Amino acid sequence: NVPMKTLFLFLSTLCLPWLYYKMVQVMPSNKYYVLENDYESLRVLNVERNGNIIYTYKDDKGNVVFGLYDCQTRQNELLYTFEKDLQVFSCSVNSERTLLAASLVQSTKEGKRNELQPGSKCLTLLVEIHPVNNVKVLKAVDSYIWVQFLYPHIESHPLPENHLLLISEEKYIEQFRIHVAQEDGNRVVIKNSGHLPRDRIAEDFVWAQWDMSEQRLYYIDLKKSRSILKCIQFYADERYNLMFEVPLDISLSNSGFKLVNFGCDYHQDRDKFSKHLTLCVFTNHTGSLCVCYSPKCASWEQITYSVFYIHKGHSKTFTTSLENVGSHMTKGITFLNLDYYVAVYLPGHFFHLLNVQHPDLICHNLFLTGNNEMIDMLPHCPLQSLSGSLVLDCCSGKLYRALLSQSSLLQLLQNTCLDCEKMAALHCALYCGQGAQFLEGQIIQWISENVSACHSFDLIQEFIIASSYWSVYSETSNMDKLLPHSSVLTWNTEIPGITLVTEDIALPLMKVLSFKGYWEKLNSNLEYVKYAKPHFHYNNSVVRREWHNLISEEKTGKRRSAAYVRNILDNAVKLTPLLQEEDSHQRLLMGLMVSELKDHFLRHLQGVEKKKIEQMVLDYISKLLDLICHIVETSWRKHNLHSWVLHFNSRGSAAEFAVFHIMTRILEATNSLFLPLPPGFHTLHTILGVQCLPLHNLLHCIDSGVLLLTETAVIRLMKDLDNTEKNEKLKFSIIVRLPPLIGQKICRLWDHPMSSNIISRNHVTRLLQNYKKQPRNSMINKSSFSVEFLPLNYFIEILTDIESSNQALYPFEGHDNVDAEFVEEAALKHTAMLLGL
């Protein structure tokens, strides 16, 4: 008649600012009848590789009940009931749920007799649970034993042999090989249970960590007082290999014995939590390998922790001072694995988010102190980091999965006053929001409103480079070595509240010859550290030099082979920017960048198809252009501008000036990195500049290269503006600054004596550039000239003779309706104007 109560386990529900938790509620099962006051006995014991959670509680009779929560079906399952009042501190179940291993110790309640075998402190059992049948005692000793089944795959076919790790407090690790067989239908029993084969995996170690998701065992042994980190990889085919050894500059000689991630250690002594060292190993799919270390603290006024970026060949040691430290500090540092980041958290004091893939600059890390309201919202209890971003609250026994919150990172980006925090928040938000156009749009909206918010770096430049990097990052594992992820190369400004020391470290000694998966990527990272001098990051220096050479050749008329230039221009045709306009210089720059970046990838991406490389290049450059267009469009919509802005019929408004300002900042950002701009950008920028700037400022911007005169913009200016004195001055000032070829074309569109004068001068220059004086008849036929002015008549006769000679030599040469008669008329009009006639 005991009422059925709800049984809860938590995989999180707290929505925190930069860190949020995703919850799964373990549903009640009709197999469970739990007393209300027995909720305190519910404990999470282990999380297996497939995500299933093993827990235990005591029923109303004091029996120890083992349960499993299936994360796929969201159902509970009763595994086993142990009818003795004992405390369970380690438990594991095999992937088929046919075997249960558990370690139990004598209950600490007074008056209880010894339930275990005489003389033993810890009892380690192996139980057949499909169905519940035999129980085998694996160990009955005076030291603690931890158990862990190996999971060859998350989902796999049943194997005839199961592998169980036993980790002893006496500093050895054994692997038991357990053969099982099916009898009487689906009944699973252990074969030869009297003698189970075992292997000694490791011994004489002082620290060990289990990586459940990757099935790796890390441990440290001491050789001549040196801490040597080793790693064993377990495989599905029952093999295991020692993968590497690497020395660590840490002191473990007096630290005792410590295990990490062999189940959930919430039962440990709270008073001892902050007194022991903290050491964790974190990896991710990119081939990173980080060792996070916090030594014992003699005083809590100042705390030190180190991160060994083994895949980068250096370590960083951070030191920070704590404020308002109580006399009895029971909270220790927690290291959290957040994939691309590692978080260092001391409840109530600070939160440090460290970039694992790009740890070189401290500004790419986020450091928040206890004075920050976001820190106050985090759990203030000691936390234990488990595999796969799982976190155990050691006070409540609740299990969380820690993730980074995009919205809160965006909020931090918008509200913080420090440039270093803006930089870190921007990069972290872009990492979290890979492919999320909504997040990208919100960042662009903020940038368009706060373009001058950062003083230590160019905000537009950083956003364009970082966002473009993340757009192609997943295409290949080596992208972080080939493309820049930041526009900032150095950072000399201190981060408030923390100091940093960087040191080179020894690289691991790999113990195997062939690598696959993660190990191949790690080995590639280590090879890069050894031999990549200088680094492989792409930059546009070659493009800059080649582009200037081609532009100089264009001006002198001595351009190299047409096939070479045509091939470069064809590269740009493959890109589809939002603004479509013929801009030969930008098209040339885009084509050069496509060509150079493709060559860069081909040199360093061995084994990747050429077609895939070409597509990655196009995607990357298209993203650059798209981001620039998006920033301009966002600013355009924000200020509610319309198409009539593109006509020269009024002075610029405040809204037009704001768009002109942000376009100028975009130009500054791209010029320093020599990045291409979408065709049409310079035209729009020039039109806004003409409308918003006084003539003196406008000409200064043109002469200094801030405004580039495009043919489209100048043609529109000539057509839209009438020939008032002010507009004539503007038009003439612009025409004389145009390249010769464009200038001649524009002059023919402007029906004005000044343009006729310019056309005539250019025509005479062309005719006389190869002229050689010949003996001439001194008599001039005056009847053929409209004006009796001998110098002009003589000059026009010379031009006429040259034109006749050229016509005889080149009869099919094109004519532009400019001849000696046109020159004569223009000269007379100009003279009359100068004389005021």
C-alpha cells in the first residue's frame, strides 16, 4: 500500500547566462515504489557511453536498489536489488544490460554489523541480470575498487566477450575478460565463472581518468619524481594500445591517489574537496589534447591553475586574486570540457572560458569575476566534470549537460565595456552559432549601431574574418592551420584580474606507427608544431603585390599575356555577389584571391579533391562578400533609405551620412587586409560621398583613396547634375582625377566647352606623340579657315595632314568624330571664353 512517487534524475534545466543546462527528467516506472522521505538516498552512480544513467536508492526495507534510465526510450528499468544495507560507490552495466558490476562498502551507520565477508572493507560483485541469476565475488579486500565496463560501440551487436576494468586503491588497473553464453532461450550466463581471465593494464600510478565517450584511459605514474602522462586506447576488436607518453611539469609526489570520471564521486568528503589538486584531460574531435591542472592551495587569497595545450606545444599558467574569501573554503576549481573551449570555474568567484583551438592570444579567452551578475546565477556548489560535457552538482546529486548560450553571449557582447571581453564573446558566439543566420544578423545589427565601440581592434574586420572562417571550418580538419580566424595578431593589453605565464612544453612521444580518427588529427597537430615554421595561415600579401603590378601594367599599356588576365577574371565570374556591377578592378582582385587561395589549399591539403578545394575557396570568398553586403543592407534598412538616394538631386541627410560612415569603416577594414569588395560598393560609396561631403572634403577623400571613382558613379553624376557654376566646378574636379581612358569616355557625355577642350587636348596629344617635323610650304590657303589667325591656321593644317596620313596607313581605324575642325572650334570657344567675349 505504499504510494508510488515520482523518481527524478536531472540532466539539467537551469538556463544560465553564458552557460545553460539541458534537462531530461527520468519518468516514473510502475516497478518503483519509493517512499517520499527516501528521495535523499537517490544517487547517480555512472553515465555509460550510450548515455544511459545508472542510479541507486534504498527502498523502505533498506535494500539497495539499482536502476537504469534509458536516455533513448526515457524509461526506467530495474536492474538488481541487493538485500543488505550497504553503500554503493561504483557501478557499471554492460552494453547488452546482461551483466552488472558493483562495488559496495559497509554502511557507516552505528549499530550495523559487518555485512561483508569477514576482514574485508570493499566487496566487488559481478551479477547476471538477464534474468537475475548468479552473483560472483570479484574482489573482497580492504581497499576501494572501482568498476567500469568497456563499450566497443555506442550501438553494436552483442559480443561473446565483455571487458571489465577494475581500478584499485592499491594503484593497479586490471581488465577482466568475461565470456557469456545464452541458455534456455534468452538467459545469459557467465561461462567459466570460476576463473575469469585478466590482464594487468597499469600499475604504480597516482592519478587516472576514464574517458567514457572515447574509451580511453589516462593515467600518471612517477619516474624519478617526474610525472609521466600515458594514454591507453581500447578498441572494439578487444585490443588496446599505449598511445603516447608525455612528461608534465606538475608535482604529484605528495598528492595521494585520485581518480577522475570513474563514476560520480558526489559522496566524497566535502571538507577535502578544495584541499586536493584538480587534474583533468580534455580532448575534442579536432585533435586537441589539454591537461588542466590546479595544485593544492596553501592560501585562497591567490589561486593558480595551468592548462597544458599539448597539441600546441605550450602551457599557460594563470594566477588570480580572490576577494571576500571565507576562513573555511570548501569549494574547489572545476574544469569543464565544452568542446572547442575549456571552462575553469570557482563557484562564487570567477569563470574563465579558454579557447582550446586558438589559445595564443589571451583576448580570445573570456574571464568573468564574481562581481559579474552572470557568475552569481551559476551553481555555487562544487561541480564534477564528467565525459561529454556532463557536470555533476556534488551537493544535490543532480546531473547536468553544460552548453554555451548564444543569446547570453550576444548579450555580453552588447553590454560589456572591455574590448577583450567583446573580442572573446564575439568569437565564442560565432562558434556556437555556426550556420545560424539569425545570430549572425543580430551581431551585424549591433555592429552597425556600434561600429566604433572597440578601440583595440577593428570590429568589422574581426567579424568578417571570424565569421568567414567558421563558414568553412567544418570542411576539413586542417582549416584552423590554413585560414586566419582573427584579424588580431598580437595583444599586449592586460586582462583585468588575471596574470599569465606561457611556457614551451615537451611534445608527446607517440607509441604507435599508424593513426586513425582522433589520433591522426592529434599527430597532424604535433607535426605542425614541430615543422610548420613559419605558420601556414593564408594572407593576401601575394595578391596585393600581383594586383598592384597588373594595375600598373594597365596604366602603361604593357599588360602581360591576355590569356593570364582572362583566366584571373574568369575566376571572379564563379562568385555571385549580391550587388551586380562591372567593376574591373574589384573583379581582378577577386579573381587573384580565388587563384592564390586555391593554390594555398592545394599545397597544404593533401588528399583532398581539387573540385572540393575549389568549392571551399568559392564558399569562403563568397561569404566575405556576402557579409559586407549584409552589413550595408542592415544599415540601409535601419535608416530607412530608398532608391532615390542614388540620384544627385539633393544634399545628403543624416541617415545617408550614417550609411556613408559605416561604408567608410568597411572600406578601412578591408583595405588593411586587402580583401575584395562587392561590385557596386565603390559606386554607392561615391554617390553618398558626393551628397554628404563638401567639395573640399570630397576631393580630399578621392585623392587619398577613400573614395574610388567608378565609371558608373561618374556617368550618373554627369547626367543627374545640371551645369550650374557649382556643379561645373564639381564635374571638372572629378574629370581631371579620372584615369585617361575613363576620362575620355566621360567627357563625351558632358556637353560643355570644358569637356570639348579636354577632348581636343587628348586628340592633339595622341596625334603629335610620334610627330616628326617635315619641310612645309610657308604659304597657307586662308580660304580654307574660318578665322584669319595664322598660328591657329598653321597648327590646324598640321593636324589635318597628320590625320590624312593616318587614314591612308590605317583605313579601318575607328573614328570618334573628333578631328582638326573640332579642335579648331574648341580652341576658338575656349579663347572667346577666356577673353570674355
